[in-house]
Amino acid sequence: MTPDTTAATTQKDTRTALVTGASSGIGAALARQLASQGWDLVLVARNRERLERIAEDLRRQHAVSVEILPQDLALPNAAQVVHTWIRQHAITVDLLVNNAGAGSSGPVIAAAEHAYESLITLNITSLTELSRLFAGDMVGRGRGQILNVASTGAYQPGPYTAVYYAAKSYVHSFSLALDMELRGTGVSVSLLCPGATATEFSSRAGKADLTTAMPAAQVARVAVQGLGRRQRLIIPGLGNRLVIVLSKILPGHWLAWMVARIQKPLLLK
């Protein structure tokens, strides 16, 4: 897709956040929460029409600058496209929010050929490259923040959504390691691990939502509060924190059995 901008870049003494996967779900909720606190925004997602609607709403409600960049991060070299566009428009990104992601449900052996390639590019490759590129810029300025969105699924094997859970385990490990590497540079990495969240994510992945799914706005509110404290690990909800504690106690094969009992009935036939 061809990058585009819908508002001229302004030179203001404000903070700018780049949010990927910003057209719906947790990404859109994070954009709204950040805008309510005065952040200027660059919104990245595939769906131009949704981005335009969200951008217009945020400009009207919060009087912030909002740029849009329609870009599919599941494509090869997408991270470099985004980074180049930001440099061409002379935008300083103070906060990078790597939220874009996708899941896939069902038995691994039932997946179509090459079914997982774009999922791995989106959830792992683009997140890694965006983190590398923008962290380098931030270190050069001596300040900045990165928020990577993982999941409580990062802490356990996930039968019937195996590749997604494994990808989030990568995001978890990578984010904690990168944060340690950046200590003393003025740049920090925060990791957001929500549990089930009421968005379009599950239906797109081919399964139903849990009835206990948390509203995306609540997840975003907790995330932005954690960012304000430069909190390294952000887990919304006591129940989700308890799930993670349990995952550190039980053997992996027990966890796999438990997750399978939860996930298999959610598969959409």
C-alpha cells in the first residue's frame, strides 16, 4: 500500500506517539487514550477508511495533530517503509506502540500452506524491526519509550492457537531483553500483556471471545497509566496477573492441557 498523510506535520512542543494496528481494538483504544492526554499521533494500519474516521474524531475531540499511514505490516520491509516515511515527514516519535498483530486458530496441521508466514512477519518481524529502527533514533536523542503488546498467552503454550501464543512469547522475551540493553540511554521498553479483550481480534482469528473479555478501553487506560510510570511489565486486571503467576508454577504440559480445554470449544466451525 502507498503511504499517505492526512494532516500537515506541525512543529509544536508536544509528544508524538506512533501506534500500529490503530484502526480497531486495543490499538484504537490506545490512540484515544493517548490523545486524551494531549499526545500527537501517527496511526498505522491497513484500513485507510477506518484510520481516516478515527483521526478525524481525535482531531475534533482532543485538538491534537493526527497523521495516518495506511500500511500493511505483514508485508516484507514494511517496518522500513514506516521508518522512512517518518523521516521524510520530519516527525519525532517519542513513543512507539507496537500493537499490530493477528492470530490464527485451529490445529497446526490443518492450516493452509504458507498460512503462518504473514502472521509471523506481522507479529514478530515487523515489531522487531520497528523497535530496532526507532530505538536507535531515540537513543540518539537520549529519550523515548516503546510499548510492545504481547498477551497473557506469552506465558504458556497455546494449543489451537499455537503460533500466536508462540509469537507473543517471542515479544515477551525480546521486549524484556531490549529494555535491559537500553538501560542508561534514556529509552525504556514496556511490555503490555492483556488477557482476553473484547475486540474483533478473536473473530478474525476464527474463534469466539471469552465471556470474561475485558473492554479494550480499560486495557488502554491501564497501559497508558503504566507508561506514565515507565512500568516495564503492564498486566491489566487482577485475574490476568493471577493467570501469569499460575503459569510460573505449573508444568508446561499441564498448562497446554488447560489451554486446550479453553480454546478448542471457542473455535468457530
